Amino acid sequence: MLMRIGGKDTAGPDDRWIDVKNPATGVLIDRVPSGTSEDVAHAVEVADAASHGWKKTPMRERGIILFHAAGLVREQHKEIAQLLTMEQGKPLRESIDEVRGFANILEYYAGISAHSSGEAIRLGPSGDCMVVQEPLGICGAIIPWNMPVIILGWKIGPALLAGNTMVVKPASTTPLSSLRLAAILDKAGLPPGVLNMVTGSGESVGGAIVRHPLIRKVSFTGNCITGEKIRQNASGQLKDLTLELGGSDPMIVMDDADIDRAVEGALRGRFYNAGQVCTAVKRLYVHDKIADIFVRKLKGRVESLKTGNGLEPGIDLGPMNSAEQRERISCMVSDLMEKGEGTILTGGCPMPGPSYDNGYFYSPTLVTGVHPGASLLTEEIFGPVLPVMSVPDLDTAILEANRSRYGLGASIWTKDLATTKRVFDQVNAGIIWVNRHLTIPPEIPFGGMNESGIGRENGSHARESYSRTKTLFLGW
Ligand code: NAD
């Protein structure tokens, strides 16, 4: 596939390409241009030219285009989901969820297009003020490979509705579904140049987006190290940044919880997308009184998960997205074993057997008795490995939950309102779920505290984050 610039499929300047392979089989699916800073400069020029007209288009009309695009995505959701599974690895039903989730996001922003924000302030006899929101101009978006479709929606939905034009860089291993969606948005009526997509490496294309002086805001999702690099590269330009970074979400299960429901919550919370979700359950704290039965049930469910090529029916767990990601997880588990810092209850190795040889499969893994300082607890585990710790009471659970440099999400599983309130007040996280984990509908603001990031995506907050405030003072 080619890049999308100015509403057209666009080749790179030379004959350099990035291969896109299926992580379940290693088979080449397609290739995309390995773009450069010149491609970014061209996309910015085109986005700049489109900016004036898009800004003047009434918000309701912008919303109608998003709504129309959502309809086209729904019509084509099976093919897009298939493409997503082929490049990313996740089971087809998860890809279908994700593509429908993308349509939900566009529909949500279309829905709020009739409610533009602003206010009037009466100052008394001396004057009145009118405060309005206007678009920032050109915005950059840098997308990771783990949930590439939904995260694309989180960025382009609010930014386009707010009247910005965009230059987007998809992740190098998952550009195909994004390019397909960009073409659909163009077909739905986005004027040429409003949404541009440049493929290429993080350093060249991502770096050029971050440094370009005409790009007023960059919204980045990815790991903390890249986030920090982006912050440094953007410094000196007064550029607006949203950084959605890593997480190490704790899940706390109290002794009054519905155990079966919590077991299913932990299973989905950790093993969805082979554990490659920023808000996955990455540390599980279970009350002593129920720990034995909880762990026994969870182990049974983990061992029942079917791992394989996401395109095959009945698969619960696909491969990891790349050899590099699997290697990172393998190293974390081996390090834990070598140091004697935990006990593997099940899994703990790449999936054995010839049917897994060509893909990046890792066996769903449960670990208990993990030492508090082990890297499995202090670092983000971006794969299907779940450490389970038992705790004597809520105070200890809260203390352990907060023993992290991250602060993305957390969940508490209980029937007690007072317990819920204490966790809500005391745990450092951008979102606290109660008897749930992972669910993020488009209406709710989402983002992290501490090293999990800056800014919020989703909801009307996000539209405002892609806008600037302008005030008219009427002096009487
Ligand atoms: P990554 O940081 O390696 O890559 C993300 C994107 O940044 C890719 O498109 C990459 O090409 C680009 N990039 C790399 N170097 C760059 C540079 N120097 N300048 C500009 N762009 C650059 O992240 P990843 O490993 O692909 O994604 C996984 C991480 O993302 C995990 O840590 C996960 O928790 C996090 N994540 C966070 C959220 C959230 O909302 N907080 C959501 C999903 C994923």
C-alpha cells in the first residue's frame, strides 16, 4: 500500500520500503514506503493548504463527514478486521471489536458536533466577553502497533471535529489498517489534505512530525522512553503535547468480590490482545482469604486459552506483534527465574510445538510469590504474563498498587462502597474501574498520571485539547 497525502495514494521519494509481515506466520502481507522528512514536509504543506477551508466548515458538517465515514467502516468492518489481524496478530473477534470501536468513536464525535463549546461572561456595565474554541491548525499523531485502529480513532476523531488538519504516522508493523481507514475517510467526504498519513520509521517520520514548526500539537501513544525523546525533540517550540505512555495497572480483588466474575475480569484484563494493552491488568493483588481458590480457578481458565493464528476460529490468544516484543517478555521471565524472585504456575516460555515455530507466540503465564522489587512488578509487562500476589488487607493492597512509577488505570473488585471510595481516593491512576477492567468507551476521558503520560484522550475533553481558546471583549 502507498501513503495517503492530499487524498491520494502517494509513493515515497525513492525505492525504499518497509515489509509488513503476519506475526503468526512470518509471511509477507504487503509493503509500505519508508517515508522521510521530505514526505512529512510535503504532507504538512498539503495539510496547511487544506486548513483554511476545513476550519471554516461548520462543525456540524465536519461531524456529518465523520458519521458517514463510520457507516462505511461498519460496512467494510470484516475486511478491515481481517487486515488488522494479519498485520497485528490479534484474534479476529478482537479485531472486529476494535474496528467497530473505531466507528463508535467517529459516531460519538459526530454526535457532539451540534454542541460546540464556548461561553459568554457578563462583566457588568464596562463590558461583556464571548469565549470560543478554535482549531489549533495542523496536528501530528503518532500511533503504536498494539491497538492501532482504536488509537487512530482516539486521535483523529476529536482533532478533525475540532477543525484541525492532520499528519499521522502509523506504526511500522501495523500501517495497513490505518491506510485503509484513511482512504475510507477521504471517500466519506474529507476534503483532500485534511487527513494525511506518512509511513516510515519512528526516528525519521515520527521525528520530523515532532520537529516540524507548523505542527502545533503532537499526540503520541507509545512507550515512556519514546515519549521522553518526543518531549525533548519538541522543546523550544511551545508545541502542545499529549503523551499516552506505558502502564502497570493493578487489579485488587477483595474477599467480598464475586470470585468467578473477577477471575473472568483478570483473564480478559490480562490476556486480551496477548497482553499487549496499555491498561491491561499487569499486577493482580488478591485478598488472602480467597487467594487459593481464586488462583486455582484462574489457572484453570488460563490453561484453557487457545493460542494460535488469529484468523483461525476459536482462538483466544494470537502471537505477540514482533520477535522483539516476545524477546523482551522472555527475558523478563528468565530474569525472574534466575534470581528466584517468583514461581511460575503455568506457561513461562514461548509456545512449544511446530505449529508455533514461524510466529511470535508466547504461552499465557501465571506467576506467584513475586518479590516486590522484581522487574516483573517495577517494569511494564507488555505480554501475556500475569503476576499474582496475595495481600492481607485493603491498606496493603493500596500501598502495593501505588508502588509504581506508572498511573494509567486500576481496578477494585468488591461489593462494598466504602472500599470503592478508598481505592478511588487513594490509588494513583487516571481511571479506576469497579468490578471491571479495560473498558474505555469514547465518552470517558482517558489518560495517565505520573510516568503514564500527560493529557487526556476521548470525550469532549479531547475535542477541547485540539482547540485553543479565543476571547472577544466587548467594551461598552
Ligand atoms: P513505541 O514508543 O516504540 O512506538 C510508538 C510509535 O512511536 C510508533 O509509531 C513508532 O514508530 C514511533 N516512534 C518511535 N520512535 C520515535 C521517535 N524518536 N520520534 C517519534 N516517533 C517515534 O511504542 P510501542 O512499543 O510501539 O507501543 C507500546 C507502548 O505503548 C507500551 O508502553 C504501551 O503501554 C503504550 N501504550 C499506551 C497507551 C495509552 O493510551 N497510554 C495506549 C497504547 C499503548
